Amino acid sequence: MAAFHYTQADPLAVRVELPAPEGGSVTWMVSRDLLFDGTEEPSGTGDVRLWPSVAGPRRVVHLRLDVRGASCLFEMDLGRLQDWLLDTFELVHPGTEFDQVDWDAVTAALLDGEQGPPRR
């Protein structure tokens, strides 16, 4: 089971925690827009790809993650993912994600070599 996390502090990204075969978990950061697009049509290139499909009587979304020659494929219920995404849209409306970024602080952090975007 994967756990999806979304916060207003990082409005563009969804943190996906996946159980690791050897124990513990692995975290992937996935664009919220990419997840939404993947509910309607094939989306993504490179390491993260999504596409809607049908599995028996259920409508699903497949999520494929690739890293260093290894890949894993997940199947999610389309309706549950859409409902979850709608909840995130209530927190931060689509198109307003950049309104929360303090661009002066981001620029200063980049020039100083720091990691992570500061927020207002």
C-alpha cells in the first residue's frame, strides 16, 4: 500500500511513500498536476508515468516508477485518486500554487546553495 501526502507548504508536489521490499519505505515526489493528468490520459515521461485503464469492472490508474534500471508498477482506484486530488484542490486551488512561494527567499537560497523552497 502506498501512502500519498500533500501539504500547502509544498503545493506542487505529492509525497508518495512506498513500502520497500527490504523493509522501511521509499519516498517519491510526484507532481500533483501529473497525477491529475494521469487520471484522464497517459502522462509523464522518464521516471514517472501514469495512465488510466480498466481492470475487470474497475476503472484504475497505473503508476509506473523507474529508477536505475528497476521499475515498479502500481494500480490505484481511479475514483479514490480523483476524490483525494479534489481534497488537495480545496487546500490549494489549481493555478494558485506559485502564489505561496516567496521568490526573493527562493532566489537567495539558490544563490547560497541551500536546498528546499522557502514559503511565505
